[in-house]
Amino acid sequence: MMRGMWSSLLAALGLLRRRANLLCVGLDNSGKSTAHEEVVPTVGFSVEMFERGKVSFTIFDMSGQGKYRDLWRHYFSEADGIIFVIDSADRDRIVVAREELALMLENKVLAKRPIPVLFLANKMDLENGLSPVECSEALGLDRIRDRAWNISACNALTGEGLEAGLEWIIDMLRQAPPQ
């Protein structure tokens, strides 16, 4: 009880450094790893840490290959937010992304935790890329009513749009009470 009270007081005064875990998921070749490291497919998962203001982030970049997608669920209980990366130019696999998103949101652990989800509509620089509105429609994002979500157009190779998306999820985490 006392620890929670002190943590809340220190956080309110801006004296406490907060830690947040972000889970980065999406189908293989969507550009998840490109957003924060060299272009090498992730096998299993990789971990990256960074700080922004008074928040220390740990990003768990999960492989999107079919045989590894089942691993995502093991990280739901520790995630404070999710980044779901979409290959906006891969029109054929957007249905698979929609199915994986539905499975993820129906997971018992995640269903009880209304953590925010940032959707990055990646590869917007490609001629056949879907707009964020088209990605949102294709994924059925309008049906998500139990948590905050946002979709941001981006190009992971150049970094365009990543900052805006990251700022959104950081703002969501700042508003959430420390756990």
C-alpha cells in the first residue's frame, strides 16, 4: 500500500522514471525490424531499449513468420502497448494480418487488458500501398472499441511517420496509471 502511494506521488511530481514494455508485431516482411535496426528478418524475437523523457521503453520485436506468431501471446501480460505493423503494399496478405489481429485481440489475457495499439501502415512510399484509411477498413479497426488505437502512415526505411506514431503511443502510456 505504501509503495503504491509513494510511487503515485513521485510519478505525479515527475520524479519517478517509468518503464514501459512495447510489443511490436505484424506479419513477416511488414517492416517491423526496419523501423529500429538493420534490415534482417527477425527469427523468434529481438529486444531493444530506449528512453524518451522520463519513460524507459523495452521493445520486443516479434517475428511475424507463421511458425513464430504463436509466441506473441506469451508477451501480452507484460505489454503496456502494442505496435502492429502492416505492409500497406501487400494487398494479398492484408486478410492474414486481419485474422492475426482478431486472434490477438480475442486472447484472454489481452482482452482483459485494454492497452493501446498503434498500427503502423508501413511502406507508404510504394505505389500500390493502401492509405491508412484503406488499411483501417481492410483490418476492421472500426470494430475495436475496448482500447485506444491509432493508425499512422509510415516508411520504416526513411523513418517518415514513425515519430508521429511513437509520440501517440508514448502519450497514451503517459496517461495510463503506473502499474
